[in-house]
Amino acid sequence: MLSSSMAEFKKAFMDSPVVLINVFSVPQGLEDEFLRKWNQTAQLMKNEPGFIDTKLHRSLDPTERFQFINIAKWSSKEAWKSAFSKRISQNEIFEQQLPVEANPALYQIEAEY
């Protein structure tokens, strides 16, 4: 059984904001379609409970392995998991529809300056 302070820590961790960082490898020539699909998915996700914001970054060097990096903020890990699961079940996550390598992971902020 968790001690009271450990249970409080676990709840605070689960309820704290998280950052989704997703790096994408997009086959050359599919960049415009990728951007269109990413924007469609972002429009859906921004209406989900817990969504804070998202920014898509594009490499200045078109030969980089990861041409696009998405950084999104969510109110909690659970909010992101719920939204992602919903969109997967509705087949609305574009990575399933394009030959794109996606590498999503959730992070918490450790330091800020």
C-alpha cells in the first residue's frame, strides 16, 4: 500500500502538465501531404480536453532524418492518452495513413531558464 505522501506524489505526477515531443521522418516529396494531414489532426486534437497548445517545427536542412518535430503541451498524461486513444480508434491519426516514421514520447519539464 502506498503511503499518503507517495500517493499524493503519484497523483500530482499523473495530473501535472506534460510535453509531447514527436519527431517525424517524412519521405521526400510527401512533405506537403504530411503538412496537410498534420494540420487536420491538430485541428481535431486541439478540441480534446486537456489540450494546451502545439507547434510544428521544420528543419532548415531538407536532408535531415527528422524533417519535422511536433511539440505539444497537455494538461496531463491521462488527457493525452485519452485523446490519442480516441483518435486512434476513429483512425484519425495521420501517421496510419502515410508512410511516415513517427516517434512520440511524453516528457515532463525538469529545468527552465
